[in-house]
Amino acid sequence: MPIAGGETTMAATFTGDGTTVAYQCNVTYDPADVSVVSVTGVGNGLCSNPTAGTIVLLDGTPNNTPMANGTTCNIVLFVILVLMVPHYGWTPYNCVFNNAGGAEIPGQVDHGSITLIAAGPPTITFVTTPINLPAGAFGATVSANIPTTFTPGGGSNPADTASFTCSASTGFTVSPTSGGPFNNSGSMPTVTVSATLGAAVQNGTVNCTATNTSGSSVPFAIPVTAPAGAQTLPNLASSPASGATITLPAGLPGSTVSSNITITPSGGAGVTPATVTCSATAPVTVNPTTQLSFLPGTTTPQNVAVQCLLLEDVEQTGSVTCTGTSGAGQFTWNYSVVCPAGVNTPAIVPATSAWSKFALIALFAGLGLLMVGFRRQH
């Protein structure tokens, strides 16, 4: 409450019964307590202070409809005497209605009222109802708005303001993290909370504090839940493709020959891998026989070796079956395998070079000359 000799601002706002036609509403006050410095209409409000002790509100639409709820006058007062009663001696707070000709309508004072609001800053409130973020894919960022209310205070003093700050627990973000100062003609921005969806449900809290220039500081804790993200397995491609015939390479009898089935992953989201396990029928074997795993988002191929021990002059056949689960669901890959007969390779004597031939010719020629010389001596 202002001290005597000081100015303050009040807002006078009309609320009608929605039935009685109200062209005008008069508010009376005691000039001994306050002196009206100025009156200013808000929106459709048309306000005046024609005589000391009376303020007139019009809604700016002089027709046969009720005066609009919310018709408001901002009233700047100079306090002459502070009384220990509300509203500085304003009495009564009812409206006196006038007809289209300007004459008072007797007995209509109870069909509407004036609310006098002492000047002050706006108030910010955060709704603390728990927020459940929407569903989405693993790794997706989802968000939701945090409901808020912004209630202007009385008057239009630009120094009357409100502000807020917000923070979120680990795994969540809030935007904006602060706002203000907002005066009584301001409005709240949209405040959102977001989270990146993971493999499990996340729970957290957004903590906000609203303050205003009256010294008020009110904390708000808003529980937030983010669902687990929807996971998808990688797709798997094999080379050769299922249905192919794998012919193993030739070799010596008793040797083991091998060829690969190459499995390559692509896509997927989450932490659950696609899997493949391969087995073979004799005489064919596979390595490894254990399960292969491919995490989402990876592209590194893995090999399954198809092997066979070659027999001399005997062709063998077998099969390989691979089963698993991928982004396409459960699958089975089938392969026929041909294991060729082992072949002994004959020894091959390499051909002599031209220089070797010349050396042999020279050697034989030398031996011939030696024999001729020996015979002549005898």
C-alpha cells in the first residue's frame, strides 16, 4: 500500500451478468481519500473522470448488447489519506447502468461489478502436471510444451515486471532457459522440454523459478517422462545370395579348400543387433559355427568360411544353411556346395635355357677333342 502523498495505479475491470444491457458503468470513490490523476482505456474501454468522485466506463460499442466483460480502465491515483481498508476508500464497487438515452436504470446496480486491482507486476505460473513426451524412433528428439500462465498485474508501470529461469535434469533439455523481464502488457514465450529417445524409458524433472519485482520468487517442479525409442535391426545382405551354388577351389588330395559367404549390414537404429548362425552338412563345414552379430548403424562385413577336405578323384557335395533375424524379420539362406576331386599334379622337368645348351655342346666338343688327342699319342 503506498504511503500518503504518493501515486499508485489501479485497473478497474468490468464483469457483467451477460444479460443486462449496460451502456455505461459508473464507479464512485471518495475524493477525500484519493485524487484521480488520469484514466486510460484498455482495448475497447472508454474511460473518463467527468467529476470528482465518479469514473465512467464505456465499452466503445453503444448498442443494445451487454457491455463487454473485461472492459478496463487504468486509473492513476494520488493517495491523499491511507485508510486501513482495501482500495483506498473506493465505494461502492457496483455499476450504475444507463440506457440508450443516458438516463440511469433504477434497480440495476446488482447486474455488474467493478474489480479494482492494485498496481503491481505480472505473475508467471508453470503448470506442474506431469508431461509424457511423444513416442518416436530410437535416436529421435521429441518435445512437448510446458503449460504456463501469464497474469498481468494492475496498472501500466513499465518497472513492474516478471521473469523466469528453467533447467532440466540429465537427458532432457528445456528451451528457453530464461525469459523476461516482461511488463504487464507482455506475454510468455512457449517453453518446451525435449529428449533424445534411447533404449530405455527416461524420467526427469524440469525446474523453473518465476520472479517479479514485488519480490516474489516461486519454484515449480514439472515431472517429465520420455518413452524408450522404437528400435530397428540392421538389414543383412549376403554374397553370394541365398540359393547360389558355391563351388570350392581345386587342390591336392588331403588339402582343405575354402570360400567365403560375406554378410554386410546396413541401417538400423538402437542397440539390438541383427544375428546370423550358419551350419553345414558333411563333408562341408563352416567357420565360425557360432552366432554372428551386427549392431545397428554398422557397415563392416563379416565372413563365414565354407570348407571341405578334398578326396583323390572323388567329387563331393554338401549344403550350408544360415538362419537369423534382421530388419526384414526372420530369414533362412540356403546354399549348395560342390567340393571338387583332389588332383595329384605330375612332376614337371623344367626346360634348359639356351646358355645351358651351349655349355653342354662346348663340354661334349671338348671331350671329343681330348679323345682324339689321346688316340694320336698311342
